[in-house]
Amino acid sequence: MHRTKVRVVEHALDANNTIARANRADFDRHQLAVVNLMSAPGAGKTSLLERALAAPLDGLRVGVLEGDVQGSYDSDRLAALHVPVAQLNTDPGFGGECHLDANMVRSALPALPLPDIDLLVIENVGNLVCPAEFRVGEDARAMVCSVTEGEDEPMKYPLMFRSCELVLINKIDLLAHLDFDLDRFLHYLDQVNPGVERLLVSARTGQGVAPWREWLQGVAQRNREAALL
Amino acid sequence: MHRTKVRVVEHALDANNTIARANRADFDRHQLAVVNLMSAPGAGKTSLLERALAAPLDGLRVGVLEGDVQGSYDSDRLAALHVPVAQLNTDPGFGGECHLDANMVRSALPALPLPDIDLLVIENVGNLVCPAEFRVGEDARAMVCSVTEGEDEPMKYPLMFRSCELVLINKIDLLAHLDFDLDRFLHYLDQVNPGVERLLVSARTGQGVAPWREWLQGVAQRNREAALL
């Protein structure tokens, strides 16, 4: 039974990668840079996006794809920023999918004006396990980890931390009120993803938002440069 | 493709429920009360368990089943309390399962001295979606939601909040440092699970630990009474 299960999962991941490549081809045709933003529930993905998009990003036209099990709380917040937002709910037919896969993202693309966007941020479902297993055609992956979650998160969810190009360490304004050992967290982080780029941020105070915006701009810049080669 | 997917999932849930009933029969034979403890990553399941089990629970013999994708950080912490702990890792064969199902729990039962336990607490994988979809044979479900996660968690992950008999609202000591509207959270909670038992707790200060311990004792007490009928 275990063997069967593994085969089914591998088949599902093959299919996912095929569709992710199709997404990637569409993104390339529109010269669209795509960031897959992931975290545990409540770590601050939406708040950090609100902060990043509160002012124009160096002439970049940004769009957002919001993944949630149910509801449109986050996309309603982001729509206030006057960027195109598509909401993708994962709940039909089951208690809810715990991640976005390439096919779900593909099904949502017609809802976005791709020719008018330079940078698409996909906010994944809040979860530190399965989202890391499904590529959706993105250029880069960023994750948010809140200091309220404890130091050992990198060791407990290594695939997520390992699969990202940027780790946003959020709610840093709460450090004084927590028993959180930042050095130990960084030590664990370097164990699973040595030297990965990391930013100390606070969506509440705005700390670290400038380099976070620069990182997003850098993803779009590298995408543009690659298109010229 | 969508129809196929739904059928596969329903079949998986049927199989899960069959095995959950077998688990339940084993638990009943040993007069064992079982609590399924769930939350997002880093919400404080392990810390609240440490608090609850720091002193004997009214003569109850407690055991713990620790579910993690990888590692034994949490079970190492709990073993210091001198209760039997079995570690269940979900990572073999895939990037890691994001939840415990009835068959995983069943596979771990031989590692626990069931005849010598009155109350088994199963600490699920940190995730607010899939753990709610898989019953494992438990008597009761409790979940932890940290106030750092934001007010709208019940609306975004309704199945999880709806499927629990107890909601532990943790990290209440941080309220003064957050923009968290407790009344709004409770309003959302009552929308998805009207009147569900809830406790304001802090694993850090110990606030609310006494009623949390009483709730665990109540689950075991009701299980004993049911066995006498």
C-alpha cells in the first residue's frame, strides 16, 4: 500500500511539473517575472505584500494571485492598493487543498491581465509543507517565517526553507517580548539552506520593507535581462 | 481531471475512516481516551502540552504521539516530562505528509504502552487544512490558535475551527504588543463554530493552563463513564 501511494504521488508531481513548464512558457511570452510567496498561516504574507506595494515599485506593474482555502479576506485587502488581484479558492470538492499547484495557478491566469503585468506575486495557501513540493512556474520563491513561531522551524520544515531564495523573518518588533533566540534560528536556517538570503522585517513597523522591495525589483530585473540574452 | 481527483480523495477518506474505526476499537479495548491536538506551525502545541503535563493530571497516566514531518525536537522536549512519547515522522517517500491520518497513527500504536495509558494526546503536524480532514479515532479535538496569527483565521480555515471541541487561544501575553482585535476573532470563531469552548492561554506565563488541564481530565473522565454504560 505504501508503494502504491508513492507511485501516485510521483505521478501527480510529474503532471504538476509538466503544467508548471507550460505556465513558465506563458510567463516568458509576456516577459512576466513570478514570485511564489509562502509561509505558515498568519506569518504575515499579506501584510508584507501590502507594505511592499504601498508605493510603486520602480515603474513595475505588479499583479497578485491570492490563494486561500476559502474567502477573499486577503485579496480584498490587496485590491485596496489598486493592483490587479485574482482570488483562487482551493475548497471546491473537498475540505480544501492545502497548497497551490501548477494547474490551479494555470486555471487562474485568464483572470489576470498578463500583458499588462511585469511582476506577478502568487500568495500561496498558508502551510509549511505541501506548497514547497509543487512548483507553479515561478522565477523565485520567498517565504515568511515569524519569530513567534519558534527557533526550530527550519529543522521541522526543511524542504520549505531549502526551496526558497529569500527568507523574510517577520514580526521582528516582537523580539523583546519573546523567548526567541535569533542566533539559534539563523544557525538552523544555515543548516538547511546555507547562506540563503534573509531579511529581518516587521510588517507592523516597516522595518526591512525597503530591502524586501529591492529584492522583488531584482527578480523582475533579472527576468528582463534573461529575456534580452 | 477534476472529477477524477475528487473520486480519489473520497476513496482515500473512506479508507481513512475504516482505519480510524479500527483505531477507535483498540482505544476502547484499552479504555484509552484520545485527544487530537492541532494548530498552525509554531502556534504552541508542544509548549501547551509541556505546561499541561508538568504536574500529574489527577492520577491519569498520559502518553503522547508526536507527529512531525522530520526530526524529534518536540518529542525530545516532552520526553523530559517522563511520559511515554512515540515519534511519528511523515517524510519517507515524499517531501513529507502535511497531516497525520488514521493509518499513520495505527502504525505508531505498537510503540506506545497502551495498557498503561489512560489519556493519549496526539500532536498533529502543524497545518490548519488537512489535519482537520482526517479523523484518527480520537475522542475529542483541540486546536491552538495564536493571537499573533491575526483575527481572520477562523474564516480562512473554517473546517479546522469547526471540527474542534476546544479552541486554545494562545500567546495571550502578547496582546498588548499586537494589533489583534480579540472581539473580532471571537465573533469570527462563533460564525464558524457557534459557542465552541474556548480558553485564553499563555504557554509563556501559564495563564489558562489550569482550565486546559481540567479539559483534558474531562475528556478522560467522559471516556471512563462511557465505558461503564
